[in-house]
Amino acid sequence: MDTDQAFLEYVVKALVDNQDAVVVTRTVDEMGVLLTLTVSPDDMGKIIGRDGNIAKALRTLLRVVGMKHNARVNMKINEPAGGKRFGEDRPLDDVISDLGV
């Protein structure tokens, strides 16, 4: 396991509740290194954080790890199957009617 992949796995497992569901895959191409992170759907909020701050911090730290090894490292977070983005599950008309507008 490479340094960047081991680092990401270590940090993410410290943040989540379901450590067994953490999977980090590493691919290398002409653009650099891409680490793809998969976690339990229940732990997605802990990895992304409020306004994406935790995900941004993880990406920044991975860039630093990559700089030490002369590599460009990026991270992608896989959305779990059946996951919903905020507001997608209700039509706009229902939301407006709930607000009483």
C-alpha cells in the first residue's frame, strides 16, 4: 500500500463509526494519483463535513503528502448507491406549500 493511500485510510477510519466499510482505491494516470474513497452511507456526513470543510481539509492534506513524493494526489468520494442529495427527494411545489407561500 502506498503512503498516500495508507494515510487517507488511517485518517478516514479515525473519523467514521463503521471502519469496515472504508475502502480506498488508488489509480495512477498521466494526471497524477486519484484516490477513490468509499464509506458507509451513514458516515458520509462525517467525511464531507459542514459545507464540505472536512473533505477540503482531507484534499489539502493529500496534496501535501503528494508533494513530498513528487506526485499530484486528488481524492474522489463515491456517493453510496441510493444516496440522495439534499432537496432532491421532494418536488419544489411540496416544499413551497410547506412554507405556506
